[in-house]
Amino acid sequence: MLMYKQKKKNSRGGNRLLITVTFPGSTGPIRFVVGEEQLVVGVIQTALKSYAREGRLPVLGSNLNDFVLYCAPGGTEALSPWETIGSSGVRYFMLCKKPQTDNASFDEEKHTISRKWGGSLKAWLNKSVYIKISSH
């Protein structure tokens, strides 16, 4: 009589998925298993930890709020961090940094640069006008 090993049932409920996460600028994707009921924010966290553990380049950082997860086959909208990973119906994802929209510092930097150039331009004009007036 043969004895069969019974498979352990998943105590969490739900299926487990092998997902592939690609990082722009990196050498290749990372694959790992997640529960289909896991939240997107948890998948982002796991992907960033795996990426850092493997010592991949470029260094991305670990702040979850700086990243968004897209469905890789042509997904144009980022997944909500609070939806489940299984709700998208795909297993290929792309993890990207959020675009920086820091307009306040950009305007301040632009103002500083224009003030700097404006000041030196004014000095140059005064000097050249002074030279023209004094030479006559």
C-alpha cells in the first residue's frame, strides 16, 4: 500500500501567484510568489527589498511612496496601492518611480538663477555703458 503525502492547504486562503516585476534601467526582472489577496503596496515593498538585497543598480531607495506599480503589458494607469494584486488579472508588472512634481522648488531655483544672471547682466551693461561714455 502506497502512502501519499497530502498537500498542505494554504491557510491564508486564496491562490498564490508567481509574479514578475521589471524595473526601468535594471538588468532584468525579479520574480517572487505572492498571495492574490496581497495589496499592491505590499508587493511594492517586497519588490524593493528583493531588489536591494540582490544589490542591483541603479539604487532605487526604499520609500514606498516614491513608487508606482503598472501592469506591464501596456498598462497606462498605475495600480492603486490599496487594491489586491490578483484583481488586475496579470502577472507581469513594472515598478517605476513617481514623476517629481516639485514646482515650488523649481520656481525658486529658476528665480534664483534669473536673479543671478540679471544681476551680472546689469553689472555688465553698466560697465559697458560707462566705458562708452568715458571714451567720448
